[in-house]
Amino acid sequence: MGALSITGIKPGSTSLKLTAGKITKTVPITVLSRNLLSYGPAEGNGLTATVNTDGSLHVTGAAARQWAGLVWTFPCPVQGTVILHSPTFIAGLSTSVKFLDAKGHQLGGQVISGGNAVAITAGTVSLRFEILSSEATPTAKDGDLRVQLESGDTAHEWMRPDNTSLRGGGELANLYPRVTGLPKTLGTDPGVMVTEPSPGTYRFKGSTTQKVDSWDSLTSSVHVDAGTYTMDATDWPLGNKSWLMGIQAHISHDDGSEGATVFEPSNYGPKTLKTGTLQCTIFVNTTGEVDKTFTPRLYKID
């Protein structure tokens, strides 16, 4: 007796009627989309995404900064090799899918639109679909985006995903380590008080007649996996080029190779780091009155 092979033409629900002699059975069939992505309406970091009637995404707005944008996280539906492609794209926006473990931590590897097929990393439980600004100075966007993640190493005609109602968000995880031991006073006469009005946000208020020279006062460290990272802040107190108030970070590599300063004023953009410990320092070298609040941020973008 020969085997029966059925190929679905388009996603949806249908049924198959089988007859053998006087016996007839109706078998329900659900045809799933070739597109493995899940996404839906999202807003954050200056961008807004809505879902068009055909299942594509309409993206508007200007990203708040480079490598900021929209993200959606959903269970990994397959294992093996996958490929990502965008038959329609928006210039200045990059799309990628990252692999996450059971704790939501990013594993090695990713698949990028237009790149080669990639084997899903062992231990992957969830996928994170990202639409990020690749522009140093993000510009306004208003266009439709069709992106497809599919099994195998060959890109096929775009299909709407099965799930286009998954709410997205606007933030990658902020990996910047919390500063402990606050409140703390820096400098003299009477000094600058450093407090933490909300987790990860620091306020500097007071005055000093001498440079605060806080290089050893507001340090914290975090262990990072190999990958590409970028550092930023919400409302840089004096701009991201100032040596009067800002952040500097030095990495010590796990393999014992020589460490290096990787983030500092005028140089907070994307850096490819090896596995190691990143020591971060918030510095204050100003004099006079101070009343500034900012939130340092460290993102793993690749």
C-alpha cells in the first residue's frame, strides 16, 4: 500500500476526508505558516509597529538612538538550521533573531536578514526578534516590513506568520551593573550627594569647591559573554563626550590576555568583546553646583 503525502498550499485549517470501502473518516488538518516569527503591535524607543491586513509590519517613528528599537520574544518552534530574509525592508533598520536559553540569557550565534543560514544554538528555548536602528543618527521611518524566518537554508516566498498578535516591547535588557553603597557624598564643602531614586538611576546633587575625583567611588562590575556590546545613558549629564561626568569601562579577559578600556567619552559605540569582567566607573570631575540625574545602560546587541 503506497504512502499518502499532503502538501499545504497556504496556512489555515481544513480537513481531509478518507474513504476505505464503506468507512469514511474526516481528519482535521492545520496548515502552519512557513514563517516561524511571532510578532504584533509594539511601541518603544521612538518606534511604533502595527500589523497590516496582510500580516506585514508597518513601522513609523525615529529610534531614540543607534541600536535601539523593537523586540519580540517567543518560544523557539523548531531546531536545526534556519534562515532569515526580508523581501521588503526599511533602510536604516536592521532585523535579526537571537537565541535565548531557559533563563532568557542570550546564547552564542544569531541569524541576520540577508545572511547565511545558521544552526540554532544548542540549549535554545526562546527566540528574540529584533528591529533596531543601524544609523548613528536615526532618521524618521514610515514603511512596511516583511521579514521571514524559516527552516532550512533556502529562502522562499514570504508568508504571514501564524501569530501576529504578540505584543512587543522597546527595550533590550540593560546589563549595566548596579552601584552599591549609596547614598554617598563625593567631594567637600559640602559635597555632592549621590543617591539612587529608582533602580539603576543615579542623582548627583550638591556642590564642591574642588574636583570630585570619583574614579574609585562609583564602581561596579559585570561578567559578559563574548559578543558585541554598546553603552549609552538616558540623559547624559553633560553629553557623551564630557570628561567632567560620564562612564568609563575596562575589561579583564577570562583567557588572561591583556585587558583594555573599551568604553569612554566619545567612544561608547558598539564594541566586540571577549568573555571577561567589565568594570564600570561613573566619574564626576566637575566643580561647583551639581544637580544631574541619569541612567547608564549597557546592551548586548550581537
